[in-house]
Amino acid sequence: MKDRIQIVLNRHDLGQLLDGLRNRAEVWGKTANYLETGINPDDFFICEECNDPHEARCIAQHYENIITEIENQIKKQRGWP
């Protein structure tokens, strides 16, 4: 079992953290798409370094899993919209 750590943040900082994680998931998803199609859909997109589209998709999914875990814990706490 992986070690678990409890972190306490205010709502604003937690929102910033989630925004950053969502951004990373999006960039890795775009990297996978770029590696599969060769098409850059965004002028501001910089492809991440990885071996292949599968690796990029796995990394994107890992970020999505982290986001989901945080959001599930938020929902369990009282007073969060």
C-alpha cells in the first residue's frame, strides 16, 4: 500500500492546485494526439517529451486520476460546493 499524506490548503490554493493538474493532463493529452496525428491543434502548445502516444496517454490519465481523487475527497467534506 502506498503511503498517504494529508495536506491542508485553503479553498483558493486548492483551486489553483486543481487548475495546474488539469492543465498538465490537457497538455499530456494533446501530446498524445500530436504523436498520433502529427497535427498541432494549438499555436501555444508545446509537446511534452516521451517515447510514444501510449506513454503520453498514461501520464494524462494519471493526472486525471489524481484530480478525481482530490475531487472525491472534497465532496466528502462538508461545506464545499
